[in-house]
Amino acid sequence: MDWLYIMMPIAGVKIFWPGLIILGIGVGIIGGFFGMGGAWMVTPGLNILGFPMAFAIGTDIAHMAGKSLISTMRHGKFGNVDYKLGLIMLIGTVVGFEVGAQMIMWLERLGRVDIVVRYMYLVLLAFIAWMVFHDVARKRQKEREAKAAGKPVDALTTGIEWHKTFHKIHIPPMIHLNVAGIYCSAWLPIFVSFLTGWLAGILGIGGGLIRMPSLIYILGCPTHVAVGTDLFEVMISGLYGAATYTFKGRTELVAAIIMLVGASIGAQIGTVATKYIKGYGIRIAFGLAVIGCALSIILKLLAGYFPTHKALFDNTSTVLVLGLVTSLSVYIFLKMLDGAKKEIAAKKGV
Amino acid sequence: MHKLWSKIIGFAALALFLTPQLAAAAGGGGASIVIVADTRGLTGIMAWWASLYNESHLYFALLTVALIPTIGVVFGVVADLVMSHIGIDLKSRELSEH
């Protein structure tokens, strides 16, 4: 069975390559569907495959750039990418990310901050999960009220509408974001991208997990446009990250390419699935992914508090994350399959 | 206005690529890992790739950045062709919210 293993030329280790393809498919589906890179899912997977941790982040970012490019191309054809918004946000994201990353290095020199960062991440994830499920509950409440009043239920109604308040800020220059259907101050996306970039820099993450809900709830993007535009951002920041990590000798391109084989299939499945699953379906699944991510961090924190049970907590965290990746990607794949079957059947019927 | 934006974005991108150490913090501490890849057990393209890594991290990084999007586009186009062949409409979707 030696043919199932491939020697990584830089890291110098043999890796089970079908495992890389399977991992690529899983995170490709989830990434294309939610509009995020998904580093928190890839790293434990690479760890299990025996990948040296020094190469895990760089390799993940390199494959993420390629995967996001594929998803952005597809979302772009669906009309889900607001390129103008993406480019405006890119400036704030890069500046914010660097400010956050430099700030965390400065804090590290002052003392141990990783526990504080993990708690901060946890609070943020809890807030995002609350926001998503509160939004879903508000939408359902509105639908119930409309039914009780005998009014027709508006299919385009949304739960939380904080963006309407933010759109009242009229600091020039004002901009039209045609794809997202937004008219707002240019400072709003710049501020949002700076804030999300800064948080991503502090937390040491790509930022899709924060940016996607921010695009929906603060800027007021429709879910599909938020997913597509976020992927456009992930693609550019991924390329930039791939350059810097590779320059520092932390990328194993052979592994990234093998993962990309799986991710290119997965990204297409995830992206096409957004055709068949309504915006709120995406939001609910995203909320579940956020809860999974939070649980894995809690387990990592517990591993720090109880060193004697470290292995147990770490393994549970890995099983949880990989279990979540598997179940979410299977769910999205089945939904995509079901939708595609109906579409093809409808075409044949016509 | 359009030209101004293009220039700003162009210069920002150029600055980032010319000074990658600006993003050193993104690597979680910024410390470089100096590793010489062991090419003894490698042959063909793998040996060439590892040698390129040993010779110049910069060329290695530039080639990686060029290869990733190229491979992404190739795989993306192939997947597009397969899905179009199956009969999935890849050009439109129904609007399900505002």
C-alpha cells in the first residue's frame, strides 16, 4: 500500500494523499457554501494525517487561495459577488489585519496572551451564534405575526435589520453597491472591514467567520452576496498569505495542490448548493458551524486547565471538528444533489 | 476617480509584495523557519522543486503564488464543464431574499 503515500519534498514526511483529497473535498464544500477559508477545520485534519504543524497553516492558506478562486468564479457567474464592495473592503481588511497582528505581537512581548485571545474568540463566536439564531427567531416571529394578522408572508423578509440604522449614516462619499443593492456611506464598508480585519489579525484567523455575518448584519448584504463577496476577499488575502508564508518556508505546495484537487470539486458543490438552499438555510448551517468551532475552542481551553486529560480533550476536539466537517459537507452535498435532480427533471419536463 | 482607485490599489498591492516582512506578524511570531530540504531521496519534479526551495525562497514563493491560481482556474474550468454536461444551470439562481 506504499502507493497511497507520497513524500512531501520540503517537509520530508510521507503523507496519506487520499486523506488530503477527502479533507479538501470537505472543506471545499463548506468553504464554497459559507464563504470562508475554514482554517479552524483544516488544521486538525492535517494534524491527524501527520502533517508537521509548522507547515499546516501555510499549506492551508495556499490551498484556500486556489479554492476561493474557484468558488469566486462560480459565485461571480451567479451574480453573488459585489466586486466594488470587495475592493473597498480589501483596503480596510489589509490595514486592520496588520494593525491587529502587530498589536498581538506587542502584547505577546508584554506577557502571555494566548489564553486571553482564546477567550476573546470564544465571546465573539458566542455573539455571532446568538446573532444568527436570534435573527432566525425574529424572522419566524414576523412570519407568525403576518399570518395571525391575515397578511401575506413576505418571502424576502429578514429578522434582524440593524443595517437599516447603519444606512442612515450619511457621511460622504455615498456609494451605490449595485450587486448587493445597498446605498450607504463609503466609510461603512471601510469601517466594517477594518474592524473585522483587526479582529482577524488579533485572533490569528483568516476572518471569513467574522466577515460573512458582518456583511449580512451590518452592511445589509443578501446572504448569497455576502458569501460570494467574502470569498473574493478570502481569495485575495489567501494569495497574499500564501506569498508571505511560502517566503517564510511554511508552505508545502505539493500537499496544497493535492488538497486543491479535492477542494475544486468540493468548492463547486458548495457553491452550486447555494442555488438550492435559501438564505436562511445557509445562515442556520453557518450558526451550527460557529457553535462547533466554539466547542472545539472550549475543549482546547479545558486541555490547558487539566493537563492530565490533555490528550482526551485534544482528541475529542479533533473528532468534533472533523465530525462537523463531515456532517455539514454531507448535508450540503445531499441538498445540492436533490436540487440538481429537481432542476434537471424540470428541464426535461419542459 | 476610477483611475485613482486603480492606482491606490495597485500601489498597495505592490507595497505588500515588495515588503512581505510587513506581514511577518501573520505568521504567529514572525520567526522564519530556515530548513534545507533533503533532496537525496527525491527524483524528477519533486527533486527539482526541493532544490528550488533550497536555492531561493523568493523564487519558490513567486512560483507558488503563480501556480496556485493557475491550478485553481484549471480545476475550476474542468469542474464547470462536468457540471454543465450533467445539465446544471451554472449561470443563474433564484433570489430568495432581498
